[in-house]
Amino acid sequence: MEVIDVGEEHVRRERALITGITGMVGSHLADYLLENTDWKIYGFCRWNDSLENIEHLSDKINKKDRIELIYGDLNDLASLITTIDKSKPDYVFH
């Protein structure tokens, strides 16, 4: 979880990991979370996935905005561990 300093109070920004973010359901979930929460969103996708479903988010991905893509494979334990270590999610959507 990321802590944001807002003057005297600290606001907890929750983190979500969406596996399959480039698919139809995952991309719509990302849209929903971006619109309705202040969460940091990590999208887990395979190396060869088409980014067509999240093309409209391309100006937000891997910048200082709230969405970041992590490439890996659910069948590869090492990439899963790396993804969890990097994203430290409060929620995982699969």
C-alpha cells in the first residue's frame, strides 16, 4: 500500500493487481477502477498480449499516473513472485 501525505493526514492508497488486464474483462475492470477509486493499478499481462483493449489508456500507463503494466506469465512462478513483490497488491483480480 502507498501512503500519500496530504498535509497533516495520511491517505492510504490501495493497490490492485489485475491479471489479464489486456482482455475484455480486465480492461473494463481497469476502466472502472480508474474512474471510481484512487487506487494504484498494476496490470499483469503476457509478453505477447495485444494491447488493443487498453490502447485508450496508453497515455496513462507506466507514467506517473495510477496504472502500470508488468509483463510475465501466470505459469512462471518467478514472474509471479516478481510481480507480487513489485506491486504489493491489496487486491488481486483474476
